[in-house]
Amino acid sequence: MELDPDDVFRDDEDDPENELFQERESTKEYVVYLVDASPKMFSTSSSAEDQKNESHFHIVVSCIAQSLKSQIINRSYDEVAICFFNTREKKNKQDLNGVFVYTVAERDSLDRPTARFIKEFDRIDESFANDIGSQYGIVSGSHENTIYNALWVAQGLLRKGSAKTADKRILLFTNEDDPFGSIKGAAKTDMTRTTLQRAKDAQDLGISIELLPLNRPGEEFRDLIGLEGGDLALFMPSAGQKLEDMKDQMRKRMFTKRIVKRISFMIASGLSIELNSYALIRPTVPGVTTWLDSVTNRPLKTERLFICADTGALMQEPPKRFQSYKNENIIFSSAELSEIKRVSTGDLRLLGFKPLSCLKDYHNLRPSTFLFPSDKEVVGSTRIFIALHRSMLRLQRYAVAFYGNPSNPHLVALVAQDEIIINGGQLEPPGMHMIYLPYSDDIRNIEEFHSSTDVVPRATDDQVKKAAAMMKRIYLKDFSVCQFANPALQRHYAVLQALALEEDEMPDINDETLPDEEGMARPAVVKAIEEFKLSVYGEDYDEESESAGNGKVSEASKKRKAIAENAVKESANYNWADLADNGKLKDLTVQELKYYLSAHGLPLTGKKETLISRILTHMGK
Amino acid sequence: MARNREALLLLLDVGPSMHSVLPQVENLCSMLVQKKLIYGKNDEVGIILFGTEDTSNDLTNEVGGYEHVVVLRNIKVVDGDIVEAFKQLPRGTVAGDFVDAIVVGLDMLIKKYRETNKGKKRMCLITDAVCPIKDPYEGTKEEQVSTIAVQIAAHGIRMENIVVRRSSCENAKKRIIDENENLLNLFSEKSSSKIVYVDNPTSLLGALKTRNIAPVTIFRGDLELGQKMKIKVWVYKKTAEEKFPMLKKYSDKAPPTDKFATHEVKVDYEYRSVEDPSKVVPPEQRIKGYRYGPQVVPISSAEWEAVKFKPEKSLKLLGFTDSSNILRRYYMKDVNLFIAEPGNTRAMLAVSALARAMKEVNKVAILRCVWRQGQQSVVIGVLTPNLSEKHNIPDSFYFNVLPFIEDVREFHFPSFRNYPMSWQPNEQQQEAADNLVKMLDLAPSGKGESLQPEFTPNPVLECFYHHLELKSKDADAAVPPLDETLKKITECDTELLADSKSVINAFHRHFELKENPKLKKSTRRFLWEKPFGSDREDADGDASDAESIQDFVAMISRRDNPEWVGKAIEDMKKKIFELVKSHEGDNYLKAVDFLAALRKGCILEQEPKQFNDFLRSLFKFCQEENIDQLRELLVSKQLSLIPKSEAVDSDATDNEAGHFLTRRVPKDV
């Protein structure tokens, strides 16, 4: 990652330390999506009425497409391959029947997702029947075993990179729990045996195989030829759930859980349990930009030069820092600074418990971190964690602890969260959320800032009632916290995708965060708002003039407003287009030029030439 | 004259009842002044002490009275001397009268500033309010206070009253305290002053904002409820993290004789082609490359400007939802505060009605916010009501940012219910956990809540400023350790631990931890992991010492085999003996630290004899070798034999332990 000195891309709003608590990209991930493309995957006959006619194949493909898009945003260094089996056509290195490895031009089979790959895979539904085709591979009489072939191909793809530096996974999507059903007798046992052996070989090479079963309503998905062992039961989606939920569940399982840090939680002296921390919520920001040479479009390396301000000499990065204090420079070595920050030993120390009501809405600084116990090294950790977790939930209490993380030690609140399961899907995992608490100097007493000795108005019961009635009307029943896509990010990547593919048309992104104008305009809603408005504002209320209040609006802003109004008036006296066309702008005074600029809300700074060129740009000339 | 300078007058009660907390008052004030020396060099500070033996103030000279009030320092620009003044405040001998002090302070402020500097004048009173206030010459105390309060308000002076509360009080005192609190309340009603009560020394350190920040709005404009209704609001930051000071890079290149050297380092950037590092590309020839997977797309800033996301500045209501829909853990950032436009009574009414209705029906509002024109992103967040209990403070909302889909990583975790029985707590264990959660209580009813974020100072910054001050005296000063008051933030309060000892012991008894026997030795790092892991670059001597102690504690508390205890003690003894044998002054300090750890461990493990025998033999050795330094250190740390009162099995009586350290002194001298 390169350092960017004038990082203009970042919003002022953004925390400069964002990167610090971004997930660390420690290892790369190689994933092969192994998708069953047998005709059974395409059948849309569903029993429940509320389900759309969507085939399992379509669900899988759209899940993969979605995860590719989020991968571009979050983890673009990971590499993926998409591989169909039970296909009519074949395309693979080993030249095995019934297996098709999907990719696009200028991209290896297992590679980082590119713009073209994502774009074309989005349309796979249309092209699939023509280019790849669906066909049962395992039929009695033939000796083909497409599952076996598919695993072999996937394993071949994952030969890249060492198992130490990369996490290798095969995700197998199918709705067939008995792939060898059509075959009888010894041939079947033989096929089962060889397939399992192939899977085992892959696992021995450090490749994990995960099965993502799609089941139909009313049918139980049995363990696919014992491929996955014991874990399956934990994740098996229950039968009969809606397709939407199935998508959700599948999406959750397609990511590997990455542990941010292993923490030891000291409950009392001599009693420390083992926890893993996960970053379930972190702000996603547009990827880093790099500098290129605009002539060659080749990448540039940014070099930092340290120059001594007194002598002008080039120097190495200095190891010492200073703070001027009492007209002196107080010098700190980096060892001293890190010692200052090291106020506590041990990772997380319990200080005590408080009732949940003590945790206020403004006790927040940054995203929370999720804690989940582990018995990997300290046996007994989970049991203690579960016991405390239950007690805290039952007694409605949270724990206060000190997190002695050397880079940023903090007082934290540990809030227990019970598991929430809806429609067989896990909505909230069980565990504790670590919330970073502010210190005294981080909290500002804004409420008192404008306080005077006067009694301030309070709403009457009737006004409160009207407000409550309005709330009932503008009610978001099923609001869930992360239902919106970030329009800025979506736009960013859509534009990049278009530019990467050298398309002229800029894509239009639907901004989901805008209010539902239609719903807001429903008569009942409008009436409720009107009633509330009448009750608090009274009959004749002009929001603009009222803002002047008791003349408290600052003089400066009044003056600014007056200047702007004047400028609009003055600016109307000139025929700007004409002046610009005849090159007469330079004959005007700076004062006159500024009429145009302030009337159009443009910056007023710079020399005369700058002003003129700004006007011309604005007019589009 | 700087426009933003603040005038602050500190009114400190130094009467006998305050003596126990004066160290914290000294720390708090010097922190405040130190930050002013860095961030508010033009601010002016004065100090008034009351409850002193002496009397020294203008009013005494002019009109008489106002005894036991001393102006320690007139109001003037902050400098190093004032930090010195807080090193050791004089301890007073008489009961202080805070009304007298306020009058003296008011008089000083009025004389110095007249009508100028409005709104930037502040008085800060720190007292325990346990001493009676003298009756005025005429009228009642209440009338007198009202008159003063009106004056304070008229001169635009803000007041902060920090009242130190103690739990144990006799009845007679209770009456005085009640009366005093009444008077203080009267102040806050009649003028813009506030009262803060603190219950313990730690919160006293955080009771006063040591950072002076002029609040700035991040948004002023309309909150749109549909297209029909708008409410004028102002938005401020409610929390913002105080960062560790940005230290400048130091250059030692300037010759030591150069008195005017800035010692600063300028950082410049150079761009070189990756393929041909000798080629430097001028900054204007650069173009930004945006990553899309493996591709890097060059886009000029003008091009980007044309296509980027440009939302309009606005605050739009999306709707209301049940507060239970928004879990606390989704709050993403620091918090904002929404208030109605000051002076706009109807906007205040609207905000008040919404906030009260939200509270009543348990709902929250979801907003879409674009704070500034030209901002490139939108924010989705939640408004929660903040009802005011004071008649002069309007209702408001807190605003917290919520995540977008892209910000959430939905991982699936196993249910606790699906775990094997061996991982589930049984009934007794659950009860032990319940008791721990109940007893290790930081907010006991009847007593104040401790470690309230509002009153908890940042220990790292406290440590930094303390060290800064030490270094200004002696450039080689070592980093000071956290004092007892600050330790209560990073470690469990020893008093609380002692109170809930039985519960903690029961918890210990019911749960067992052991290291996973299946793990290979090489991968087994966690349980004995060094306190700060491998990411610490400076593996200096001190570090390994801390580790040795940590290792010892870990080993001695291992429950999987009783032999560990013996081994841990033997190892430690060996280490201490090695250090003492080396005859180096520095090593004695380490040895003492180790001895302290060993002593603690031996008490916990009921092995007092091991420690006592070792200490005796060590002393003998010291005497033979004439190492007096070690004994002196032990005396200063009160490290003696373990007496019967600390461990029942001990062979040393309390008396013997008490005299052990001093016993042989006469012989040596």
C-alpha cells in the first residue's frame, strides 16, 4: 500500500485512523466455486406459493455474482475460479468430461476477479444453455463420475501457491444428496469410494471442502456421501425456508471468518480465558489509489524525503520526536513513547459490571469488535465465557474492562448478545460486543453550551401525542440496520467498472438511501405530518423568517446573504454569454467578474485570469 | 491579544477536610495548565485558595472580612511557574468558606476585564462543601448567593462547581452539606453554572475538562420530515476522541551552538517510475490510478469530478422504527448531537415533541444525512432522544452512524446450545458466574457509579503530560508509572476485589482452565504468551523482566500439576540470587521487583516458609557481602517476611516480620 501525501480522496468526515482498524489482509484466499449444473438444479417446480419461480442454479449463480462484487470492494487480492460440473461441454486442463471451468479473456482460470469477468458472469444465465449446457454426467452404464472429475479439476486449479500463505477452499453447491442414485450395486460403492478418496486427497493437501446444500421444501438433505464430516449439522439450513433466506445463509457461509486478534481476557488474577476477536463491522472505503505517470500510465513509486529544516541536509527518518513546551523542545525517543502507551499489561482486564442502563447512547467512538471464546489453547475458556454470557444477559448487565492493546489502550464495555435466529437463519451470533468507551475529555458538554437562565419551551402532552401519531404513520416495520448499499461506493465501483471496460455510457446507480417519496406523499401520512406541524408551529409559521429568531443570527451570515443577493441583481445587468464570446471579459473589473461568480456560487479566489477562466469553464466554453 | 483566549480562575478549597484529595486536585489542575501551555498559550489563569491559615486578597484590604482566602496567583498568561505552583499546594488549616472565595474571584474578574472578554471568563470551584458558610451581615445566605449569582450572570462568567462527596458523614455534617448544596444549586439556577459531584479520587481527575474546545457546528439547516415540514437544527459533535499529541520529527543535524535551530524535519515526496527508479516524475505529471481488482484505471481529477457521486446537502427523515431494531453494537463512529436552532422556540418545541414521543413509544428515527455541500458520501444514522432534566436546557437528540451493507461482515458462529456438555457450565458454575456478575459491581445502589466515562481521564495522556513535565526538568527522566488513582482505570479496584473476595474465590474453585494437551509445544504460545506479544520492537532489559514475572505468575498459578508451584518458586529464587550476586545497582531494583512477585505468589499458594527461608538466607548473604542497598530498597517497599496474619502456615510472627528489615541496622552502622 502506498503512502499518498495529498490524499484528497478521503472525506474530511472520515477518521484518519480508519486503516488501523480495517481488517488486516494477512493471508490470501483461493476459492473454487464448484457448481452443480445438472438439470435438477434448473427445475423450478416449487411447492410453496410465496416462492418465485427461481431455480436453484439461478440462486447459486446470483450469490456468486454478488460475492464477486463485494470481493472487488473488500478483498480484491483473493483469487477465485468458477467451475461447473454435469455440463454438456467440457473445458478444463485435464480434459475431463462434464466439467467446465468458466473464465474470460485476459484472465487465468484461478485469478483475481476482473471487471470483464464480473460483467460477463452477471449474464451467465443467458449464455449458459448455449455455451455450456446442462447434462447429467453420472448415468448408469457409463463410467463417468462428474463429481470425481470436478474435484480433480478444482484440486488442479488450487495447485497454485503454497498452503502456508494461502487459504484454499472448494465450495460445492448442489441440490443432489445422492449423486450416484442412478447406479446400482458394486459400481455405486466403487464410485462412492473413489470420490471420497479424491476428496480426502484434496483435504490432505490443505484444501478445505465445504458443501453448500440447497434443499427443497419437504425434503431433508442428507449428508452428501459423507463428504464433510461432522460440521455440516451445525450449518445445515432447515428444510422449507424461503429462497431469500437461503440466499442470505449462503452468502454468510461464502466468507471465511477471519480472526483479527487472539485476546486473553483476565477475569481475576490467575484466571485468563482465551477469546478470538472478529471485525464484524468496519467502514468500507473506496480502495487505495496509486499514482501513475500520466504520459505512460505506468505506476509510480512514492518516496519520502526527510530534510532537516535547519541545515537543508537530507536525512534518514529520524527516530526521535519532540513537543515544544515552555519554550523548550522536549525530545521523546520512540521507546519512551511506546512505554507511555503501555499503561497496562495483559490484553483485556475485567474491572467490574454495571447495569445496561449505564451505557448511554453517546458512549461510542468507533465500531465495535465481536468476541467469541475459543478452547483451542486454554481448555475451559468456552465454559467460563458461556456462564458469564448467560449471567450478563439474565441480570441485564455489561462488563467494563480495560483493553491494553499497545497501539490504542482503551476502556471498553462488553455487551453480551444472545443468539437471534429467524427463519432458521442466524441473525445475530451469540457472543460479546466490545464497545470502545470515551474518556472524560472525549465527551463535550454541548447541551449546556447554549443554555441560558431562561426556561426553555417543552412540548405539551398534545404535541407529544401528535408526534407519536405521526410516527405511527411513518413507520419502518422491518427496518434492518444494514439494508442499504452505500451509494457512494456503488457509484465508485460502477464507474470504475465502466471505465475499466472502456464503456462510454456511465451507469446509473439507484440511491437506496433516499426517502420513499411516494410513501411520504400518501394522504394519511401527509395529514399526520400536517397535524403535527400545526400543533407545534401554529397557524402562520414561516420557517425562513423565524430562523432570524430574536436577531441572534450572526451579522456575518446576514452580510453574506446580502452580498449574494446583490450579486445576483448586479449580475443580471451583464450579457455574460456575449461578453465571453467576444473576449470582453478581461475588460471588466475584478469586482464585476465576482458578481457572476458569487451569483453562481463559485469560488471568488485567485487572480483575474483565474476568475475569467473559471467563468468560461462554468459557461462550458 | 488573541481573540480566543480564555480567562480561568481556579477556586480551590485546601481546608483540612480536603487534604486527602489534594494530590488529585494538584494533578487535575496541572494537567489543565499543561494543556493550556501547549494548545492555549494565550489563556490566562489565576488561583485562589481558601481554607488557608493566611489571608491575602484585595477585598480584605479594601473592605475587610474575607479571611482565609489567599490569591495564590493573579490572573495572567499561563507559564511554567503555575505548573510549579501545583506541585505542592499549601495545606490549609481552617474550614473554607466557598462563598467568600467566589466573591473574591468575581471581584478579580470584574476588576481585570470590566465588560470585555465576554463569554470567555470561567471560574472553577473545587470543594467538598462540608464547612458551614458564614452568615452575611444582612439578609439570608440565600439572598446573598442570589445577588452574587446575578452578578456572575451579568458579567457573562461561566462557573463550574466540582463537589467532592464522601460516603461516610455524621448527621451534623449532613445538615451543613445539604445547606451548601442548596446554595450551590441556587448558583446554577441563577447563572450559567453547573455542579458536578464526584465520589472518588479517580473521577475527580476527570471531573474538569482539561481540553478547551470551542464547539463548532457540523451542520446548520433543515431536518426534513417529508416535503411538507422542516425543523431548523444545529448539529454538533458530542464525542470526539482526543488524540495522542502529534509530535514533530526531531532533527539533530543543527550544530549545538545554533540557538535558533528549529530542529524540525520537513518531509518531501518524490515520485519515481517503478521500472526506472532513476527517473523522477514531476508532481503535475502524475495521474491517479484507481484499483479495480487487478486493474488500475487512470482517471484525471477533472474526469473523476464529472462522474463522482454528488449528493445534495440535506437531512432527510426516512422513517421511524422500534428502538429494539437497532442494536447498540451497530453504532459506527463518534456521536453527534442535534439541537433545535438556538433562539427558535418553535423549532425547540418540535424537537421536544419528537424526542418525548420517541421516548414514550420506544421508537427511533432513521435519517439520511449529507452534512456539507460537495461531500462525496451519504450517512445513514439513527436519532435517539436525549430528554433534558434541567429547566434551562432544551431537549435534543443523539445521532449515531449506522453501517451500510458493505460495512458488515456476516459470519456464522456456532450456537452455544450445540456445544458439547463438557463446554456448558453446570448449575453450580452458573451460580458462581451469577454471583460474580452481581458482586463485582461498579454501580452499587446508594453509592455513585465508578468509572463513568464522563469522569474517567485517559491514563495514557495523563502519563504523557506527567512525563512531559518531568522531562522539562530533566531530559533523561524515566517514564513515570501510573499512580494508584489511575491504576483503578487499568486494573480492578483493590477495594472492590477485597469486598468480593469470597465470590472470586468461589468462581476460581468452580472453573478449571488448562492448556490444551493436544497442541504441539511449538504452537502452544497463548497461555504463556508474553504480555505484549512479539510486536514490541524494543526488547530491552525491562521487558524481559516483566516477562519473567509474568511467566512466574503463569507458572505458579497452573492447576494441572502441583509440581509447577515448586518449580516456579525455585526458578524465581535462582533468578533473584543471580541478580543480587552481580553486585550491580540496577539489578537490585529488578531483584526487588522479583521478590515482590515471589512474595505475592507464595502467599497465594500458601508457601510462606519457602519465601521466608529464602529471604533470611538472602539477607545473610547481603550482610556477608555488605550489600546495604538491597535492604534499603526492601525497607522502602515494605517487603518483609510473610507474617502469620498474611499466611496461616507462616513461621514468622507479625512482630518478627515488622522488625526483620530493621533488625540488623545498628550492627552495620
